[in-house]
Amino acid sequence: MPRHLSMEELKAGIPHILQSPRDDGILQAIIVRPDHGMRNDVESCEISLEGGVHGDHWAKGCWLSTDDGKPHPDVQICMMNARCIDLIAGERANWPPAGDNLFIDMNLSPDNLPPGTKIAIGTAEIVITDTPHNGCAAFIDRYGRDACVFVNTGEGKRLKLRGIYGRVIRDGRISVGDRVRKI
């Protein structure tokens, strides 16, 4: 794992993160989590309303369920800004432990992608949900306390640097390198 950055080093990276495209972003990584703690870094996969990221443990049950006990679709796909995880985790091999499905070089702030915004990736479409995505104890273990505080408070929280959730509204195939655009 990378050296844990100090709060000062993390805050110094905000201007670079804010230079992320507001539209016409790029999908930088896709991570499938077949079980808790497991990560498969893939080049391409199917996503669907029924299965989320195909092969991901979300479809088997997750931390948020509907009244009938099914995994909640509002936390189906977790996404994080690629520039932010690059700052926090360093080299690309250190990104998957963050636990997000998609790492996107795009401004994911609510000013740019408020809940209800639809985005297209590959042949799929996702709607941004309003469920908060926060760093947790595992995030602290992997990237340090300062990184978790950085994404969960102040400017980091306002900008949604820990990431956002989305729900699939059009099944399709996504691939690393795909354009990510608002629709």
C-alpha cells in the first residue's frame, strides 16, 4: 500500500481534482467485488438494473436493502473521481482496495452531477442517487486517517470526493476508456 499522505498533501491536490472534466469524462477503471474484501480489476463488463456490475457482491446483498430484503438499487454502482483516488492511493494498482466499482475522470460534485442526473457510459446509462457515500474504517486502514477525514469533511464532503452512488437505468456494456457524458 502507498505511504499515507498528510492532510496538507491531500488538500494541495484539490486544484488538480477540480480540473476534472465537467462532461465528456473517461472511465479509468472498473472493479468487480465478487465477495467482501475481494477485488477484480477488469477491462470491460456488463451492468444492469437487476445485477448491478455483473459479478459484484452487491447483487447478493449489501449494507442497504429494500423492504423486501433485496439489495437497494440506489447503492448499486459506487463511483469515485479518478484524480482523487490517484492522489490518495498513488499508483493504479492501489486503487481497487477503495471498494468502488468505477473510477472516472470527471467532476462528480453535486454542482456538476446532482442526484437525478443521468450519465451514459459505453452502452449503459446510470442515474445519480442521493445516498451518501462515506469513507469507513476500512478506508482508514488502507489509506490513512487523514485521507478519510479529507473525503468525509469540509471541502472533500462538499465535493463528494469519497464518491457517489448510481443506479443502472439502461443495461449495457462498459469498458475502461469509455466516454462518460451527461445525458
